[in-house]
Amino acid sequence: MTAPPRSQSPDWGNEEEVDALVSLGEALIIAILERAPMETIKNMVADGAPLWFQDEEGTSALHAAAYVENAKLMTYLIEEGAIWNSVDNLHNTAGDIALSFNNETCYNIVRDAGIRSDYVLATAELILSLLSSRSPPADSSLSLVLKATDTTAASSSETFLTSHLSFTKDEYGQEICLVKVSDNEEVGVMMGWERGIMQETVHKLCSGHENFVDGLKILNVGFGLGIIDTMFQSLPTPPSLHVIIEPHPDVLQRMRELGWFDKPGVKVLEGKWQDFIESDALLGAGGFDVVYTDTFSEDYKDLREFFGHVPDLLLGPESRFGFFNGLGATNATFYDVYTQVSELHLSDVGIDVEWSDVDVVEADGDRWGQTREYFTQRFYRLPVGRMRVSS
Ligand SMILES: C[S@@+](CC[C@H](N)C(=O)[O-])C[C@H]1O[C@@H](n2cnc3c(N)ncnc32)[C@H](O)[C@@H]1O
């Protein structure tokens, strides 16, 4: 049985009360699965059947309603306080169950509940600090919560920037950059399998740009393996200005060894984007045709803060903005919700986003299966933002 949110907590000291709640919760789930009339379900909820309750398999009333594809009931349960993002023992939300039945209506009910709750809670820093774009898999909604207190290199900038990085090749020959998060666990800071995403990102950000033939002015935040920067440099007309912001000493050392500090038109700003975002070193460039950001160990709160600066960084309405869209990418519903949330927040700062899908499975097969722990979806949703032109 899963613990209820604190606000709905029963008095755990009273065993009889707990048993009664468990019985009510179980009976509600059974009634829903047996397709009992709506009135019966409403009476059970009114009599105190807890919507937070999950049975031995992690099934909640909302999961049960998704199993019987009852959209009206799902809407009612969410209105009554059912938790949109509770996951069962197989890590599926009710939205994932609806998806498995190909039921778009039911899926959208859960997704929209997620968007509403996250959007409303967007100012609550606690919630927004739960996700980082390249985090190890979230086994449950609880593990998302625990990220708030995660001080490993995967979630804490401070730890990451003082951790040693190893640049190596795996058994398939793909380039990888790894950081230790515990004595026996390493996570990928950047992986070669993302090359396809980076290639498509460069294409969407640069092709057909009106300043393309003169050489674009490009800002990239986060060098990593330098995959996207190498692609920017390989454009038919190389960038007229290519600013790279990178804080990690090991990455900077590698950039030096690879000659990035001596490339014509390349300017490396050594530090975090937060150190430069309002500086002359950056704003003195007079605006960029292309801005891209892909950092590590930062959370959605940081990304959202960056969104707020993008209008000052773009040169004009033709300029394009992209970011690595890896939030919640270990679960289809979470990924969809956070994709929509970022679109809403970009809209708040006057940026409209166009999305396109990159099939990461077709491109790479299952070769990088184990290493791709922070991105388990088939389709990467690639964002390209532009300043809204008011008419
Ligand atoms: C995922 S990698 C970027 C990969 C890159 N897109 C590529 O194509 O290889 C993330 C990089 O962001 C850097 N980084 C982390 N925090 C940062 C910050 N606050 N500002 C700028 N860069 C940051 C990391 O040191 C790392 O080099």
C-alpha cells in the first residue's frame, strides 16, 4: 500500500482506522474494475474511500478507471483529488495504461491534469527542482521526490563540477563522458547515441536561416563531448561567431587539448551560464542567430530561469532557440507533460515553440540500451523556439 499525501494522512496510530481505509480503497478499485454504476462509485468516495490508495500491484482508483477506459470516471476522480502521477508496481501511470489501450481521450485527461498541476505549481521551487534533464531512471514518483535531496554529481552542480570526468569509448566504439555518482555507479554526462538528436537539432536551428550564408552567430551552453559544437563548425559556412560556455575543468582541459581555444571565431567562456548571462562578454555580442543549451546536473528550475534570459540573447525574430529536451524522459506521460509545461513557460516569455520528433530507436537500434537510462522514449521531441512577432 502506498502512503497518502501528508494532507490526507489518516491517524496511523489507529490500526482499525487504517484497516477500514484499506478495505474502502480496495472495494473502490474492485467496483471500478467491475464497472459499477457512476452513482455507486460516487457514494463510495463520499463515504471516504481514499483515492490515494494503491493495492498490492500499485493500482489506484485512477489506474482502474483507465483499465476500464471510463473517461467520465477518470475526470471525476481527478476532480476529487486522485493523483495523476502515481505509478503502479510496473512504473505505469494511469496515463500510460490509457496509452496502452490507444485511448487518447483517457490519456489526455491524465496528461492535462499533470499540465495543470505542474503549471500551477510552477512557481513552487520545490516541485520544479525535482527533475534534471539527464537523470538516472525514476523508478517511482517517490524517487522523483527524493531527487530534491540528491547531492550526487547527477543532481548537484556543486558536486558535478568538482567530480572527475572520464572520456572514453564503450564496447561499441561510441564516445562517452562519464561521472561517478557512487563507488559502483557511473552515469553518462553525454553519450554518442545522442549524435542523431544533435544532428537534427543543428539542422532545425540553422538550415534556411536568413543569415546562414554570412556565417551564423551561435551560442552553445555546455560543451560535453563537443558533438554539437563540431557540427556547428562543420556547417557549409562556419559560424561567424561561436561562443561556448563551459564550466567543468576536465571538459575545458579536453577542449584545450583538442584545439578549441585556437579555432577562428570561437570564444570559450570558462564558467557557468549563470556567471555570464548578464555580462558584457555575452551581451556584448549584440545577439545570436542561434542559441542552444544542454547542461548537466541542473534541474527544470534552472532551465526555466534560462528561458527567461533567451529573449535578451536572440538577435531578432529570425533567431532560433533550442534546448536538450530530456525532462521526465523515462516515462511517456511525464515526458509529454513536461514537454507541454516547457512550451507554456516559453510562451510566457514570448517564445513560440515548434516541435518535431526524432526516432532515437530507429537510428540506433538497441545498441545503447543500458547506457541510455535517462532517456527511454522512442521519440525525442525536438524544440525550436522563435520570438513571437506581435501583429
Ligand atoms: C550533456 S553535456 C553537453 C553535450 C553537448 N550538447 C554535446 O553535443 O556534446 C553537458 C555539459 O554542460 C556542462 N554544464 C553543466 N552545468 C553547466 C552550467 N551551469 N553552465 C554551462 N555548462 C554547464 C557540463 O560540464 C557538460 O560539459
